[in-house]
Amino acid sequence: MKIKKFVYDHGLPYSEKLQENIKAQIKRVENKRASMILIDGAVGTGKTTLAVEIANEINKIHKLPNIKLKIKDHPQIALGGKEFTGCFRECNKQKLPVVIYDEGGDFSRRGAITQFNAMINRLFETYRGFKIIVIICLPNFNVLDNLLFENNIPRMLIHIKDRSKNYGSFRVYSLSQMNWIRYWADKLPKGAKHKCYSNVLPNFYGQFLNLPKEQEKALDKLSTYGKKSVLVDTEIKLKGLKSYDDLAKACNRSQLWVSLTLKKLKIKYKTIIGRKRYFSKDVLDVLYSKLEEIKENETRGRKKKRS
Amino acid sequence: MVDFNNESTVGTPSANLVKILILQARANALDSLEKYNKQYSSGIQADQGILKSRLCSWLLEHSAYIERTEKNIEEYNKIKGYIFFNEKDLTPEQIQKIVEFLNNICDSIKLTRIDLKKAYDRTMVEEDNKNNDLS
């Protein structure tokens, strides 16, 4: 029976050349210069897997353990833009050398790309001296802002081309090559935009293996958890569900008042998602009418007092 | 040719003028060497007068630099002996040594060095970035 390998003979889960380049990035960061490694590729090609492997090796160089992949504790891997700045701050606090941004379904939302770009720009302007390597996993690096490229912040692009059961293959491009890819992406017609990668010569090719089973399971759990939360958000938005908090904000009253009035009116919640109770849209109209009633009663009371 | 009677020469930095003068001396010396070789190989007893005097002026262009830096001073003194204090004709080996020595100096002061572009490892992404002014 064949034993599944998780590292090559040189002791790394990916090509040696990539490790040399990552060491160059570590040197760059130590000189207080910003460094961002981009990993892009289609869905399921192993972007996050490779990012975790790289992060583990960077941690190893700094004599730190592998990155934590628990749902409640993952300071070095941010699932979506919400967590990213928090993770960055946490890494600075704990003196961790690398942080991964996993898109976590961010780019499937409208307006998320501009938000993401604004956040990244601000982050690198503020925290450039933090000595932290940022690894960003995203489906297509062309969504990134021009300003980032003008500031020479992305240093290397790892484009994952293919993945089989046991290993994946990637191509690495330098910043100048990235600029050429962007040029071709602009020039080529919509249907042939994917050809922009093959129009530019990569700096080198490489392969990477899968993560060990335990880590792979933990990563799968974590990334699906991140994507699930986005799914839940979209489900709530689509159905127009309202939580106690949303209702209280809309009525400009406390949550306690909302819960008590709903109890009085004998209105039951529609669903429970993630321990939160959600009500249908119509509840808001009922609460508004109740508020109007209260106001009328108050004005009547005042008039009686005056008379 | 550097024209010292021309007004524009006055405004030119001396370092640039000297560079041109050295290159001129080199070109003249190589020209006379070519003529000498032509005669020598066809069996005619060639006169070394022009060749010697041109090599001499080429050497003098470099002499101040060599004496100041004291780089290869021993070899320089040897060559000086061949050109200045040698009443006999130069042997082909001596001519070769002199031209090689002077050519090497021209190369070391980056006068005749044209392969200045540094070769770099393209597989090192940071080096590629640096080479493209994206550091």
C-alpha cells in the first residue's frame, strides 16, 4: 500500500524555490518594508491549503508552532474582511510573523471589492512597520486596487493552476509580471480574460502537497464555518428577517421593550439561526402601530391633565 | 578628436575629455598595431616607430592613475621598460603583453566595458522586482 506523503524529500510541503523566495520576503519585512503575497486560483484549487502551508513554514523559521485552525481561536487566519483587521492587531500583539486573509465568500457580495481595497490600503498605510507578512487568497488578483500596485505592496503572485488528489501545481509571478498580466487582462476580450496568465512568462513553476489529515479537517471546518456565516447573512437579508436588535434599533427602543411587547402581542419568532431569534418583516409594522398607539395615549393623557 | 580650439571643449568636464583622449590613444595604437601586423605577416621588415610611440602615448594616459593606485605597479614598470628604455625592437610577445595590460586597465576603469548589465536569477522574485525598479 502506498503511504501518502505530506512533505517532499527536502522536508517541505512545496517546492524549495518557493521557500527561498519566502525567505527573501521575510528579510524584506524585517527591513520594515511592506510585503503581500497573493494566492489566486479557481474554487477548490487549494489556495487556503497552500497559504496555511506557507504560514506554517514561516512560523517554523520564527520557531513558532503551526498556525491555529480552531473555530474559536484562529489569530493568523482571517475569514473575510470583518476579521482581518482584528487578526492583524492580534498578530502584532502576540508577535506572530504572518497573517492569512481568506476571502471566505467576500467577493460574492456587491460592493465588497471596493470595501476590501479601502481596508487593505488603510491597513498598509497604518501598519507598515509591523513586520508581518500578509498572504491574501482570492479568486482573481485583478480585483485589487491600482494604488496597491503603485505602492509596490504585492510582491509575488502564486497562481494555482491545477490540483489533483495528491498535489497541486502553481506558477509564481513577480510584481512586474503581475503588471503585465493586468495589462493583458485589460486588453483581452471578456471571454478570453483567463488567457492573461498564459500570455506572461512565470518566474518559476512548482508543486505543493496536501496538508496532513488532521490539519486538513480543521481547515475544512474553519473555512466552511467562515463561508457559512456569509451564507447565513445573505439568507437573513434575502428573507428580510429581523432580530431583537434590529427591531429595537428600528423602533428606537430598548431590546427589553421589544421582547415584552412581542410577548404581550403573543407574536412568536419565525426561526432560530445561530442561537438568535428572528422575526418576519411584518412584525415591524405591528410594532410601529403599537408605538403610534402609545403616542396617542400619551397625548390624550396630557390633554386630560390640562383640562 | 578632442578639439582644444573649439569653444564647446572649454565647457566639457575634464573627466569626459580624458576619457575620449584615452579612447583615441587606444584606437590609434590598435590601428598602428594592425598595420604593423599586416606588414610583419607578409614578410616585410616593418618599422616599429609609430607603433611604439602610440603605445607610449596610450601608456602615458594611464600612468598617473596606475602610479596613484599602485595597482599592478610591477607589471607597469616592466612595460614602461619595454617601451621607454628598450632600444631594440619589441618582440610579438612583448607587444601582446603591453596591449593586454593597457586593455585590462581600460576595462577596469569601465571605459571599454560594455557588458555592464548584471546577470540575475529570474527565479528569485525579489531580484526580478529589483531589476525592474519595483523594490
